[in-house]
Amino acid sequence: MKNLAIATAAIAAASAAVAAPTVSNVSTTQASSQTVKVSYTLDEAAVVTLDVLTNATGEVWASIGADNIKTLWGDVNVLVQPGTHTLYWAPEKDWIENHPGTYDVQAAVKAWAVTAPPDYMVVDLRFDELRAGAPKVRYFETAEQVPDGVTDIKYKTDFLVMRKIHAKGMTYRMGSPSGEIGAPSTSGTIDSWDLAKERTYHVTFTNDFYLGIYEVTRKQNAYWLGYGNQSAVSGYEAYPSEGENNKGFLHWYNMRGTAYMWPGDGHQVPEACMLGELRKRTGIEFDLPLEAQWEFACRAGTETALYTGENLTAPGTSANLDAIAWYKGNSGSTAHEVGLKQPNAFGLYDMLGNVCEYCLDRRRDGQYPFGNAESQALVEPGWQDTTNSNRGLRGGHYKQNAQFCRAAAGYAYSGISTSNSDGPRYAGWGFRLWAPAIAK
């Protein structure tokens, strides 16, 4: 490999409302013919990422591209504490054909505020296999920077990849407008489920949050304290965990416990449950999303029944659902590997169909969620019915008609047990993880 003419740059990356960390004393050297060494100093804790710029096209500096900056190690793509640190890049592996020595490159160190981390968070679930000191959580600015890309099979099995949803200060209309095909006002009760009313509300969010780009799979379940049936994994590693023992299912008791029922207890969970164990190993307050958060993430800026900008053509079978969801009309009455259908504009897969997803809200069917005033502005709401333990389900599943696979469709399920008993468990029920957008 030829030597690179290297300059340096320090970049602070944070939202306009968040004070940017300061990165200074950046120095870059070619440590060997195969490795570039970058040293830098942080004034406060921050997530650090690296970009590499070139002036190959003239005076304008431009990135060499995420695909060429993937072999990184040291204090990069992780939360870094204040002080002086070092990271390494191997252009020999990433940028083999693109260093003729006729132009310069510039190593640009970015520092992201703890409360404004990059858009992609990746958790390594192989906790017992990691070498001492190996990072469990990494952050990336774009999907392209995630090693091998977010669609690689490992992100459906051994790793958990989450997308930051930019919701802070955003207002959207939750619920279905009058006359939407498949809504309760036009179709009533179907398939024995009493659909919750989908009255429209305008919801404003107080914070950004992370949401899993995939539904949690059977292999991912198998990493958490042995919860989920191990025999359900073989041959179905990347299939969603769903509500039967032989399909990698986690009962609510195993997943979140029953000591804290929300909303009065907030996001508290006991240590002896899957979420408690995951929090202990990562420091991240994983939970289930609120229905308002789930629907906002599903819609990805749209106001139609489907996140493609389309509506259903009929409540039973609708051809414009085929590209984005596994449902009764195309699934063959079985779940499928996650991530095979078209994602929404936020890069989230299977938000509609495949398995329906647990939400954190306590609610009951046929009940308006937040009162009767449609004009009421609501800030990051959750259903406030604390008189029962029913929870919300969203997204529809592979055995249900198209009308259940709409952004606004949801219903309550009952029987969150206060003891470690089976309780109600049904094929087609699964979940997707949520986390606050705070770096750990």
C-alpha cells in the first residue's frame, strides 16, 4: 500500500438543541503500510465516529464513502470518556484500489453528545463469548457504516440493531381518518377481535428514541438467560419469536416481569427478567414502545393506512400490502424470516404483518385512548387505564386479514399474570425492542 498524505479534522456532531462536545489535539499518522493511527482528545464523554475525506475531485473535500471505512478499532464507534484516545483504520482492507498518492486524505473525528447519539445502535448479544473489555454496544452514523450492512444475517441473530427515530418536538396525527378502509367504522368486528377505536389525536413527542429495525427473533431470545425454547431456534434462527413454546416465545412474565405495571412505575422492571438482564449487561434501559411511539415509527411520515403512502383496497386481501407485509393473503399461514419485505422510510422492517407486536400501554378494547377531545394536544402519551393489566398489540400478523395490518390498527390483549404461569399466548404475537436515545 502506498503512503497516504494525511491531514486531520475535528468535528462536533450534535443536534441544534444539544451542546456539542469538543474534540481537539487530533493527530494522524500512518502507523504502518496497512494501518492509519488517529489520536484525539475529548473534553467530555461522547460517542466518537470517523469519516475519511479526500480532495481527489479538486478543492472540495468529500467522504471516501462508508463502504471504504469499515475496518476500525480502538476508541471509535463507542461511548468514549474524557481524555486522550486512539483509534485505527485499515485502508489496506477497505480502500485497496483508491490511494494513488496523487491527492490527500483527511481523517475527520466526530464527537456526538451522549443525549444525541448517532442514528444506528448495534448491540452484540454474544455476552458470554466476548473477550474481556470488548464493546457490547457500538454506534454508527448511517446504515451503510454498519459492518456488512444491516441486512446481514448476523443482525437478525447474534446482534440487535436499532434505528434512532427523530421524534423530539415532532407532532403527528395518531389514529385513522374517517372512512379509512379496514378501520372499525367501516368493517366492525372481524376474526373475533374487537378492534379498539382509532380516534385521531395529535401527539407531540418530548424525546427521540431507538427502535429495533427487526422484530426480535428466536436466536436473539436464546441469548437472554435461556428464556425462550432453545429447540425452537435450530433452522429458524432469524424467524420472529412468537407466542407458542415451540417458537421461541417469551411470556410477559419472563420478558418484563409483573412487579412494575406502568405508567405509574415508568420503565422499571425487576432484575430477574429478560429486559432486566439485558439492561444489566448493557446499561441501556430497553423496554417496549408506547403505542404512540410505535405508530409514529411505523408511519415514517405518512398519513395513510400503509407506510408506502397507499391505503388498502379491501379489508380482507389487498395487493398493495404484498410488498411490505406477511399477512393472511400471502403468508401461507406461517411466519417468515424477518427483514424480507420492503422497509419503511425509517428503515424498519415488518412493522406491518409477520407478527403483531407487544406495546407497553395498558388499555382495553373499545376505549378512547386519551379522552374525547380530538383537538387535545398530547405530549408523548400512553394509555392511562390503570384498572386492568391489558396491553396493546400493533401491526397485525401472518394469519390476519389486511385490515389488521394498518398503521392505526391495534387491539388489547388480556391476562398479564401476576405469577409465573403460562397465561394467554397466541401464534402471531411477538415484540420489537425500544430504547431511549442516550448513549451508554
